[in-house]
Amino acid sequence: MKKIIALALAAIMVCSLAACGSNSGTETKGETKATNAETKNETQTESKADETQAPETAATETTEADEATGAQSETGEASADNGGKLIMATEAGFAPYEYTEDGETVIGVDVDIANEIAKAMGRELEIQNMSFDGALMAVQQGKVDFAAAGISVNEDRKKNMDFSIEYATSKQVVVVNGSTERVKSVDELNGDLMIGVQTGNVADAYCDDQGWTNKRQYNKFMEAALDLQNDKIDCIIMDSLPAEQLVAQNPDLKILDGEVFTDKYAIAVQKGNTELLEQIDAVLQKLMDEGKIDEYTINHTTK
């Protein structure tokens, strides 16, 4: 009997232990699953947060890049991103310095000089043909690297642009209609005459300085020549070399003896662009020392 009771007690204890072990294991697995679920949820949350943040970062970087690009554009440095080209502005109606023979290709003394500048800098020259006034404005706004168009240096222009060393000297002369000769001498110039000038040219400024408001401005000298032939103006004040070319093409026009004033030419660059200016000056000085600019002038006036 005692043995039976002892066996029964042992069986009860075994069952109790088994039950305890089963409950403990269930709780452990539940805790593990809960921990894994929490870890997974946290990871997913962080991942989603990273995905959300990434576009914002990219957008910020793009905005900063755009702002940097905008700032660079506002500085007007044409050479900053032009594919290695050196951009020159000119007005191709000012032979022998810049002109065309086929209506498209610009050639002349200034173009020969510009090609040497581009060569020294290891760049490709690009020429943009526009009005004289437009060429000066393009330089000031940094839309081109420099302007070469028989540009005279004066105090007003120095306020808005920087200039190279002067590389050419020319005199300003008076062109008249040979059949009428409304003006017979340079000394007869006065404010009552209708004087033709190129817009923005030094002769344009000269008339203003003299108080001669009765003038007519032209983008090209050929336009002025047509009006002179038709007696719409009395005379033209212009550079002697282009004047010789103009008269050669229009035999009914003539150049009066004497000169109005002496003019000197330089290359214009954007204000503060000292690096480019130094490179241009070095080439100009070399060309003058070697007599190349005189050679270019002869080549373009004896064709």
C-alpha cells in the first residue's frame, strides 16, 4: 500500500514539472517573437525614414547646385563654360578691321589678331557678329569674352569695361558726296550739318562732345553711304582706313583732306577680368614687336 501511494505521488510530481516546463517554453517563445517583431518594425521604420529623407537630401543638393550655377551665370564669365571656345564680339562693317566678303565669314585685322590670341590660349575662336553698340554691351554683360571692333578708349568706356594696350592708331576723316560736296573742308564741320556716324562709335561721341545733335546714327557705314549718295545726310565722320575701303566701293564718294581727330584702338573685356586682359596684352605686344599687325593691315587693304 505504501508503495502504491509513493508511486502515485511521484507521478503527480512528474506531471507538475512537465506542465511548468511547457508554460516556461511558451513564454520564452512569445517573448522572442515579440522582440523580433519589435526589432523588425524598428528596422522597417528606420528604412522608411531613410527613404523619405533621401529625396529631400537630393533635392537640397540639386537646389544648391542650381544656385551655384545661377551665381556663376550672373558673374557673366563667358569663358567659364563655353566648351573651350574664346568668344569675340564684333561688327563686321568696319573694313579692314572686320568685314565679310561672302556675307557670312568675318575676316579682317582684328580677326587675325583674335586668332593669334586664341591660339596662344589653346582655345577655339568663335566670332559673334552684331551691332557695334551691341558688341560693347555684350562685353559689359559678360556674354562674350572680349570685343574687337576698332574700339576707341575713352573715360566713359573705362567706367564699364577694361581695355588692352592700344594696338592701332588711325585718324578720323570726313567722307562726302563728290558730286554735291555740301561740305568742302574739315573746318566747315558744324552743328547745322546732318552728319552720319556709327552708333556708339568714337565719332558719335565726338559729335555729342561738340554739341552737334543734328546727326544721324547708323549700325553700318554702308547704310550711311547710301544716304550720303541720296543726299539725305551731308557727310560721314569715320576712321580713315574703313573710309578708303568705302570710297573704293563707291567711286561717287570722296574723302576730304585733313583729319577731324586721331583715334587709337584697343580690345575690350569685362570689367575686372584681369587674367584674360594680361593674356591679350602679351599677344598684342608680341604681334606689334614682330610687325605682324602692320602686316595684317597691309593684307586687308591691298586686296
